[in-house]
Amino acid sequence: MKISMNSTVAFHGTTLRDIAVAKAAGFDAVELQTPKLFRFLDAGFTAHDLVPALDGFAVSGVGAIQEAPHDEFTRDATRLAEVAQVVGAPYVQMCTGPVDVRVVKDFRAGTLNPTDLRFRGALGLSGKDALAETAKRVALAADIAADHGVGLYLEPLAWSPVNRVSQALQIIESIQRPNVKMCVDFWHFWAAGDTPEDVAALPGDLIAAVHVCDGLHVPAGEVPDQSISRNVWTGAGEIPLQEWVDACKATGFDGWYCPEIFCGKVAELDDHLVATTLRNTVQMLLS
């Protein structure tokens, strides 16, 4: 088993700091993520500027492409695929959308006006149409990734219309792109209603990464909101982490496990302390 540091572990840092912390805390790799990565590029740096800092250190993935209007989506997918190609990452990550949970909440409340320009993705579509629209963007992202010699892993977001394991499997089957796999994110799967049994039934070779994370109960009928439910230390929430890890192991998956955390109090602590503790936590769960 290999453990990679998702950039949320050093929450308020920079991309270069993520690399340094991951190395110092004993991780096997780092999972580079936006918005830090876009901030790095927008400042005038390029992916090649990351190579000396990595110095051979592995990058398990680069993310995340977020569903957006076509031109923005294509631009972001290309930027991240270019980074993955340069730093030797095997995958870029894509999330189903809309990524902004406030759009989903406004839609559910009936307050999302037709003139609101925020991206709404598949909101309001039938299940079949929602899958078809999302599949188009997954296929496009997969083709862009393939053009750069990398794969794509899809992460369904709990508040998105496309948020279940079964839906992700349907998309992967329908688009027939050999470079597409799945990210198993404990919180998103759990908050959407999937179970360790659903994960254990997956083919191990279809999983590209596992995000080990915790959360608190989402009240029935409410939109899952990670700023609320995930504001907890890993192990202090309500997700039975060992059951989820064991389910991943049962598939035969032996790739990257990445701790991911969105806890405001933890984000203010020393990033090396947080990273080391999370790495040890994941290591114990894998033992």
C-alpha cells in the first residue's frame, strides 16, 4: 500500500510547501490540487518549475478538473493534464458538478434564477439526461488527458446530481475510454448513501485513488455540505474508516491512499504535525 498526501493536509500552504511537507512527513507521494496549483501557474510559474522541488518524488495525481462551461472546462483540463505530463503523474482528477454547493442549495430552495450565471451542470435534468451530460464532459476530459499520456479518475461529489458509485460506473461503461478510472472518496460516497459493500464490489483495477476522510451525519433532506459535515478531525467523525479501508483492500486495490481533510481548526495547526499524524493514521488503518 502506498500513501500520498492530498494538498488539503497542508491546507493554507502553497504547492511548493505541499511537496516539502509530504516529503518531510514520510509520504510516498503528493497529490497536487487546485486552487493552489492554479495559483502557482497564474503567478507565472510553469509545471517545469515543480520538477526541481520534486527531485524524483512521486506525484500520484493532479486535480481537480471541475465541471464548467465548455471553454473553461477544456482550458482547465488541458492545464492540469499538461502539469501531470511534466511531473510524471499517472492521472488527473475530475469531479462531477456543480462544484459550488451553494448552487445546489439555491436550486433545491427554488431561488436559483434563470439569469444566474453560475454553472448548474445537470441540475434539473432527468437521471438519464444528467448521466449523458456528465458523460460528455468526462469523455472530453479523458481525451485531453490521453493526448498528454495520462489517465483520468472520476470523483462523484455528494451534492452533485451525479453522486453515486452506480452512476460513475454507468458513465465509465458508456464512454468506453480505457484511461478512465474512479476515485473512492469516503465522505462523498458515504454522504451520498453508498456503503463499504458497494465499494467492495468494485473491480480493484477500476480504482485509481482512495481519499481517506471523515465526516459528521448529514440530516435527512439536506444537501451534503463539506464545510459543515467535514469540519472534523479524521477519526473523530462518524464514518467507520476501518470498514471503508477494508472494503477497498477487498477489491484487490493496492494503489494510492490519500488522507484528505477539511477541518478549520486543524488547518490552523502546524502543517508538518498534521501531515505526520494523518500519514500515521492511514498507515494504521492499512495495517
